Amino acid sequence: MGSVSEPARILGVGIIGCGDITQVGHLNVFGYLSHLFKVVYLCDKSDLALEYCQNRVMGGTPKITRDHAVLCAAPEVDIVVVATSDEYHAVQTIEGLKNDKFVFVEKPMALCQRDADLIVEAESKSKGKVMVGYMRRYAPAFLDAVKEIGGMEKILYARVRDIIGPNAGFVHQSGTFPRNFGDIKKEDADDRTAKASELVSQALAKECHVPVSEASTLMWRALGGLGSHDLSVMREALGMPTAVLGASLGFPFWNVLFQYPNFPVSYESGLDGIPRFDAHIEIYGETKSVRVQYDSPYVKGLPTTMHIQENVDGAFRETMIRKTYEDNYTIEMQELYRMVVEGKAIKTTAADAKKDLEIFQMVMQAGAKTVS
């Protein structure tokens, strides 16, 4: 067997946020990709979470801090991973960029257009770059499906669906044994509450011109959370919609009908108590339909698959393609490495993520009466 060449460098990673996604996903992925990355710094407002995650890092003991600015300024950190609560994504991403770091920020990148614009501005002045964590868009099945869709003569209809059971169920069945801690200081909890209120007011009242209520706030946060995955995938596969024909917004289920130049797209989503994960995008043509089926990212090894149904000389043919068992987080982080070391252009940029906020605004305006 021939020898395998070692990568040019191992990148130092600083992770801000030691919650579920870090415990279930990031620590394991970076550990398995130890030939590319090394976790060198952790940050969280919970001292217990810091200690717990510090002891779970593979390949060494990282430094810890409660101050994200300290992590962002650390010379051993090449990549800042922002995996905190959504309210802090923008400010921590900007701090990383001010220190010329490459920043990987979990979706949603920002909760309002104002903050998204501030991130884009900060990136323009930085030696670093931003990559937004839309892992579904890096799945090989999705990339293959986009090619299949491009070969269709005409799209007649498309459906985006994301209906899942309690996320905690998937997290606790992941075999990673995540833990939540209750040692957050009152001033930190109060700061998060105040920041959330200001961001929602900015997004809904000032940018969407939609009244701020408990229902509209919950819907905006749902779009930024679960919805950003679905609508980002829709954008890459089909482009931006031209209008929203109708929207029934509410929690725990919502439905939107988008208009594209020559076809409609139905988006249905919600959360219930059934332990299953039904997330897919399906595009219908005259003689072929293409569906990408996603499973929970919290359980490693569950594949993303492509399903094709077509008319072949008058006969019905159905094909399921599973290209790899490699999980989407691992594939995504390898792309992150190529961005930093090789200068590879990344599609899930800050400018790209701003498009999600435009769609959220269209949806909220169309369905304002249903969440007032």
C-alpha cells in the first residue's frame, strides 16, 4: 500500500458554547478529524459545562474561559466555532473576524438583517472568512440531487417538509451522553433575555413591520432554528422565491406556499411528540421526481439518501441511492478545512445566509394575521 501524505497543517479550534451541539457533534467530529483539527480552547458561561467538555476533548486538554473575547484573541486559535445560543451568534462572529480568525457559525448566522449586515461588513475588513453551518447542503445526496434537478426539462412542483419529534429524544439516543448544567449566573441569563427581546423587536417591528407578540416571536425563532435548514436547501436547489402566496403560521406547525417563476413550492414544518425525523425536499418534473431524505444529524451514521421516481419507456422505476454513510457534519468540517488551508470558495457564506432572513421576512409578512 502507498503511504498517505499528511495534511499541511493541523488547525487550532476554539469553540464558543458547550451545549448539545458541541457535546454531541463538534467535539466528536473534530476528534475523529484529528489529522486536520485540534480543539485548543473552549468557552461557555457554565463552569460545569466547561469542565465537562474539557475532559471530553480527544488529543489533549484545551484551555477554558468564560469570555469569548479571550478565546477569539488567542494566537493558537485558527478557527472560531460559534455554537452558542442564537442571540450571541452575530456578536461572537464579529469578534472572531476582528481578530482575523476564520469563523464557523452555526445557523442562524443572525436573527436580524442589521446584524447580518454588520457581519458582512466585519468580514470585508478581516483576513478571516465566515462559513455558516448548513450541513444539509454539503450532503453528497443533496449535491447529486441538484444535478438531477438541473437535468429536468421543466419543474412542475416542489415540496419542502420538516416534521420531527422531540429533539431531546434524538440527542439522548446518540450514544454521546450529553449533559445540561444549571449553573448559569443570573446576570448572564438576564443578559440573554434582554438581548433576545431587542433582536426580535429589531427583526419583527423594524425590519418586517410585523407586530411583536408571543406568537410572532416564537414563529420567528422557529424559522431561524429549524426553518433555516429547510429554506437554505430550497434556495440552493431552486433559487429565491418571487413571492409568498399564503402562509398559515403557528406553533408547533406551520405551512407556507411559495411562488417561483413557473411553479409553486409548498413548505410544511412542525414539531410533535412522535419520535421520528421526516425532513426532505422533493422536486417534481413531467417524467421524474427527485427527493433528498434527511435523518437526524444527532445520531452519527444515519445516511442522507436520494430517491428518484421516473417513467422509463412507460414503466415505473424507483431508485434509492445512498452514496456514503459519512455524516454531514464530518463532510462539512472537511470543507471548512479546505477553506482555511487551501483557500477554497465556500457556498454557505455570510452573504448567502442573509437570503434566509429575506425569506423569513416574506413569510412573516404574508402570515402576519395568523400570528398576531
